Amino acid sequence: MMRFGCGVHIMGRDSKGGQTNKTRSGERQNLRWIAPERDTDPVFGKTIRTRDAKSSVFDGCVYYFRARECREIFEAAPQQYVSGTQATSSQMEAHHV
């Protein structure tokens, strides 16, 4: 069995439990995700405020949804919405959104 250290570097924490944000050169950076104020719900197709939205991550990107149901529809087949194809109104009604 191979061991690769304590795994702390994988989890993004230093050996004392603190956050680490170091570049390859060892410089410390303060990295933080800041959501845009508004974004388009990929299922509903309308612009929404992200602070009120439900979110999901797919393929390293964050997507925002107006409701939990929209997020669930997206998570069932994300490639359909990422490729630019949006649900039709009949699909939305079928899912009671």
C-alpha cells in the first residue's frame, strides 16, 4: 500500500487546520468565489438574482436556478442545458416548475 503524506494538501488545509491558498511559488493568495449579481437559469431560461438562487456545480462551473425543481431537472441531464438546448414549456409543465 502506498501512502502519500497526510493528505492535508489535497484538502486545502495546512497541518494545523488553517486554510491554505498558496501558489506554486509559495506565495500566499486570498482566493474567494464571488457570484455574479445576476445569471441565467439554464433550465428556465430567465435572468435571476443569484443571492436568491439555488446552485449546482457541473464540470467545474457554477450554475444558478430559480427553484429547487429547476436544479433537479438540470442535475438529471446537465449536458442538455450546457450545450445550449433549453427545456420547452411542455417539459417545464411536466415537471411542475
